[in-house]
Amino acid sequence: MKTILIKSALTKMALGVLFLGLLLPMQSCSKKVQFENSPVVPAARGDVKISKNSNKNYGIKIKFDNLAEVDRLDPPKKTYVIWMVTDQQSTKNIGQVKSGSSMMSSKLKADFETATPFKPVKIFVTAEDDGNVEYPGMYTILSTSNF
């Protein structure tokens, strides 16, 4: 009888350790970083969440608050472009956030999500006249520190 109770307790403990062993690596691969305050759009806020999936790709989720409409900037622009600096020090255009009724609400909120095989070390946002630019312009709106 005691042998059965000990085996049951050991089985439960082993399952608990296995569960924690699977859960902890998933949480440790996720990192959340705040954008630094913007001198161009001081009210703009946002955060970036980076996670690594089972395919060894990096998921990037960004949330923006109080992001001014690009046509109200001085000078007016057409779109916000999101850039990633990789661990190999290359800068990549990873997408755009267009302001307007379809992309941003009346509370000036926006979300962005993408995946990349490159490891990001910094994310920043510029205001541009064209969303397909290959190099960032000089009008940086938001930026993270290196992570």
C-alpha cells in the first residue's frame, strides 16, 4: 500500500516538473520593451513584444497609443514605417502603419504584427512619404533602446 502511494506521489511530482519545464522556456522567450518618449510626437506611446516560436522565427507585436495621424505632422507624411535593426546590424523595413479611419481609431491607437527570421535588437518608427522605402528617413517618431 505504501509503495503505491509513493509511486503516485512521484508520478505527480514528475508531471509537475515536466509541466514547469515546458512552460518556463515558452515564457522566457518573450520580451516586452517600451518605446522611448518621442520629441516629434510627445504624446505617442507604444510597446514592442518579441517572442521566438518553435520554427526559430521571431514574432513582433507592437501596440501604439496617441500616435498622431501622419498627415498632421509638420511636414505632413503618408505613412509610418516600422524598422528593425538585426543582430547583424542591418536595418530592415518590416511594414507600415497607415493612419486613417481604417487603421487607427479615433483614440489614435494602432497595432502591428509580423514575423521574421532575423533576431531584432532595436525597433524604430519613421514617418515617410512612401511605405516601400529601403532606407529610413530622418523623421524618427518612436524608438526602443537596444534589447
